[in-house]
Amino acid sequence: MPAALTIKDLSYRFPQRATPALDRISFEVQPGECVALLGPNGAGKSTLLLHLNGLLPEQFEGAPRIWIDGDPIQPGNLPEIRRKVGLLFQDPEDQIISATVFEDVAFGPRQLGITGTDLNRLVSDCLSRVGLPGFEAREPHRLSHGEKRRVCLAGVLACRPSILVLDEPTSDLDPRGRREFKALLRGLPGAKILATHDLELAVDLCQRSIILDSGRLVAQGETLELLANEELMLAHGLERPHSLLHAHPHQAEYQLHRL
Ligand code: ADP
């Protein structure tokens, strides 16, 4: 079975910038795996995530550097790649496009040719999965921030992606919203890659993490091991999460199994 995501030697420089935003990045995400992308602001996390959906046109100038389920991302297969890669933007306001929740969740599957009762069933099923059953007629702009984010997630799930790409999925959520969204993500099948400053989220959901800094991949490995490495964390503008501050290694192990 091919990796859900393979990146080989990916570099990228924004046209007007002197230094690369991504510098020779290589890693894989296996089917079903959830991987956290960590690093300070400006590390290149969002730029990397945009590449996974083919959103930066200059990325197609050389040979393919990214494969989804073994298929290279290239101009000829972008519609198929965009169906397979479900990208949840950081700000739901950037993702919501319709006047009703139904239309918003239905947008992607409609593009895939799903209509009628199949579409109705799919939308209602996806809304139930994200904890918003019966929200079809609601107006997205009147929902809370957490609900908007769930609507966006329902729209992404409706396209049945093979990998979910999440940019700061818990930012701007209150503690309860964060807890609920985390539980929701944990219950979703398929591979996930999430960029986050929420290290508790990384510990809770991702067995493996990758640290980026200045466009370079500076470390990857078991999340608990990386986060326990104080020198590494400080060197890249990160902090050990509160829940691990006083943990001994065997407690950290316990922490992982509890989740
Ligand atoms: P992160 O998501 O880790 O905070 P970004 O991917 O947003 O990092 O940014 C990586 C680098 O690319 C930064 O130096 C940033 O200033 C630069 N950058 C991001 N977007 C653009 C853009 N549209 N034009 C030029 N430079 C950009």
C-alpha cells in the first residue's frame, strides 16, 4: 500500500522573497497515521500545507515532489488530488461560501456529480458526524466560531478525502470547543496532517510529529520524545506542554496510552 502522503526534496521560494519558505523537505505519512507539523511562526507550515492541494502555481515548475496515495501532484490531476486531500483552512470565514449550511456542505460533492437524495443523505450524514445534525437550513454566518469550523469539516468530509490536512484546527476555540473538536478529529478515520501551535493537541492526537524551522525539517519522531527534548524545543521556539512538564518518561508513556 503506498503512503498516504510522500514528500521528496520539496523546496519553494515565494517569487518576491530571497530565502526559501521550504528547503529540501522530505517525509511520509502512512495511511491512518496522524502527524503534527510543529514550529514557530514563519517556519513554513502553511506553505507546506498549501502545496498538498496544489494551491501554489509555481510548485509545478520542476519534477513532482509530492505524491498522494502514490499519485504525483501535477497540473493534469489536480481535481482528483483536491478530492483526495481535504484541506481545512485556519479561518472558517475563508472556507464558508454559501448562504445555508446545506449548500456549503453540498458544494464539494455537487462538483463530484452527487445530486438528489444521495446528496441530501450525504450532507445530513456529514453534519451528524461533526455533531451538527439538522443544521441544514441554518445560516453559516450566524453560527459560533466552533460551529463554523464543524460546518467546514463536514464539507471536507463530504468529499471523502483520503488525507485530512488541518491548519491550526483548534485556534480561536474556547476550552470546551477545543476539547470537543479534538474528540471529533480523533474519531475520524484516514490519514491526517495538522499544523498546530497547540502542543497538547499534538500529544493527544499525533503519535508522530515533525518540527519545521526556517523552511527546514529540523526533527521528526515520536511526539512525546520530541516534546520531552527541552533543548530541541527551546531552539525552535516551542514549549513543553503543561501536561508533560512534570511527567517522568513512564508517565509520558501512560499519557500516550490513556489517549
Ligand atoms: P508558518 O505557517 O509556519 O507560520 P508560513 O508558511 O506562513 O509559516 O511562512 C513561511 C515563510 O514564507 C515566512 O517567511 C513568510 O513570511 C513567507 N510567506 C508566507 N506567505 C507568503 C506570501 N504570500 N508571499 C511572500 N512570502 C510569504
